[in-house]
Amino acid sequence: MIDAGLPIGVFDSGMGGLTVLRALQAALPSESFIYLGDSARLPYGNKSAVTVQQYALQASAALVDRGIKALVVACNTASAAALPLLAQRYAPLPVFGVIEPGAQAAANAADDGSVLVLATEGTVMDGTYQRALLAVNAGLNIYARACPLWVTLAEQGYAEESQEAETVAEAVLSHALRGFQNRPMVVLLGCTHFPIFRDKLTALLGDAAAIVDSAQTTALQVAAAIQPTGAAKADRVASVMFLATDGVERFRRVGGYFLSEPIDTVELVTL
């Protein structure tokens, strides 16, 4: 039986998963969370699958050791490389990834059209999003493009009204849109760092394009799974603990952009 008093553990390679945490807080306002950003080893997207699995196991173990009732892998690269391994290792602890919910939402929005997946190199090369999208709708045309610089820009806090972010976003989209006769109507943000670029993407693509990220759909999936089991507790004060493996001051400062609220304290941890 899951202890309803325990928090939900969330981890990411850095601060991008804070967009997922924000959605989880909205969907489960009475829940407490422990968030771990592995900022010392960012980015995961250019690492091998074996290395990402090792990192994911270490981050998960750190959260499980503190006591959690569910684990959310708020990193697309780690979800692609390590989700089955984590689910097996920590069963019966519920383990959630971000790829399946995002793919479901994008496929539903695309009907029988095209989906452009913007993700890290590791996620693109693994093909997990492509498989997940086709599992929902085998008639989709899927284009996947790696955007490694976006993670760096986001983590350094350059996504907010900067010429650097504008230039990189335009360059990535220019390359990504090659092969399309018309602009794609659905763009799937396959990295939790990328929602911070949503306004720039909308300005470049136009309002007709549906920009899908997995944060909300993942949060709804977690809420649906936890609440029926009685593991969600509505009569207590929610709290959030933040952990980072490096750069706690920068994590506190820049993390507020992702979370849309100030972060007061970040604990430095070693994995």
C-alpha cells in the first residue's frame, strides 16, 4: 500500500523538468514533491543510452532513498533510454515518463497530417517518439530534428527575450522545416527544456500551428493513476524540495523561469 503522506519524486537532467513539475502542481495541488536536477552532468541528450541509463538509475535511487510514492522521469532522453529499466527496478513503485503522454496528444492533434518532433540528439536517434506517434496513428508523417543548443540556452537563462535565443530558434526551424511542402500544423516539443521557447516558436510558425509539450498530459496521467489508489491526500499542506548536483545558485535563479515562481532554497547533492 502506497503511503499517501510521501512526496512524488521528479527528476530531470537539469531545470527543464520544472515545466513538468509546474503542471504536476496544478493537477495535484495538495501533493508534495521532491525535484532533482542533475545539473552537474547536463545535457543527457548527447550521451549514450548506457550512460543515460546509469545517470537515471542514480538519480532515481537518490529520490527513492528519501521516500517517495511515485517517480516521474521528467526528461525525454531518460524516458527514452531508461523508463522500462526504472519501472522494473522499482516495482511496484509507479514510474511515469513524458514520451507516451506527449505523443498521444500530438497524434490526436495531427489527425492524418505531419508532426515535427524537436528534441535532443539522443531522443531523436533513439526513435522513441517516432514509434510512440505511429503506435497511436500509423498514417502520420513524422519529422524529427535535434536541437542541442536549445538545452544550453535554456539552462543558462538565455531563452528570455535574447537575440541568441531568437537566432538559434530561427536557424533550427529553418533546418527542421526542410522537406515540408507546407508548414507543419503540429510541433511536438520532445524535451522538457523547450516549452520556454514556446512564444518564439509561435511567432515563427504562426498561430495555426499546434505546439504540444508533454508536461500537462503527463501531469494528468500521474493524477489519474495516483488519485484512484488513495495515494493522493487532500488534507495536508503541499511542499516542494529542490535538489541539484551542481550550480545551486544558478538553479535557484534560472529555475524560476521554468517554474514561473521563485525558488528559495536548493540543496546540493552528490549522486
